[in-house]
Amino acid sequence: IAKELLNGQQMVLLRAEDVNMSGSLYRAKLKYANFKRKKTNSNPRHGPFHQRAPSKILWRTIRGMVPHKTARGAAALDRLKCYEGVPHPFDRKKRMVIPAALKVLRLRPERKFCKLGDLSNLFGWKHAALITRLEDQRKVKSAAFHKKKVAVTRARAESVKKVKVSAEDQKILENAGFA
């Protein structure tokens, strides 16, 4: 992801709460608790800030892979957006999976892993139930849309097979590049 951002690619990461992390939840909890202890002694409001939302944790992780203090790195981070669930404009757009990030390729089957949403929930992220409910609604709508799309595609393919075109019209179509 970081490399693509630095190469100028716009990226929107969805369903940040379902990101898999290697290691057990207990280990991740210890590591995040250790991170939470770090603060500015004179005034903790000066940072570092410990975000609880999965999208913010993911964003900060990617920030660590980018030279964010340079103009190039800052521009790369501006091209990155992270969200929990799949919010409105993106629920109707075609989505892609990063093949190199698949669990089956990254994590060995016998190893323990945990979800980022579970870690966030332990440290005070309060919207897990809401996101789950909204995602369930979205999946129902998406399944209905897909079913309708498949039916329309099948009907169109059948009607194209049934159509009889005269030789004269076929010649016109071939000249136009449609045959």
C-alpha cells in the first residue's frame, strides 16, 4: 500500500476493522497497551496520540511506512483514505483486493492472528456493533443487486443468441466492427 501511494496511486481502504494482524489478540493487546503508555511527560496533549478507531490505527501504521515528514510523503498520505465498513460512495463502486495482502498468502495456517476491530474494541472503540449492523444491511442489498445483475446478464445473453440477423445487416455490422 505504501509503495503504491508513493508511486502516485489513490487508495481507499475499506473495512479496516476486518484487517488481520499476526499474533494472538493477547499479544496485540500487550503491544498496544505499551504504546498507550508513551506520552509527553510535561503535557500529554502534545502527543503522541493513541487513536482507538481501526481506520485511524491502520492509517498510522501506513504512515510509519511512508516518509511522512517530506513533501512527497505528505502528498502520498493525502492520497490515502481509510474507513470502517463500506460507507456510501464506495458501496456502489467496484472494489479490489490487494492479492499480496491476502491472509492465505501472508499468515501460515497454524499461526494465531487477530482482527484489528477486536483490538480497537478492547481499547475503547465504541462503534463495533453499529458497523456490524450497517455491514449486514449493506451485504443484503449487495446480494440483491448481484442477483438482479446476473439475471439481466443471462437474459441479455439469451436474447442475443435468439436474434436472427439478415445477411445484409450482418455485412453492415461487420464493417462497423460488431461481428
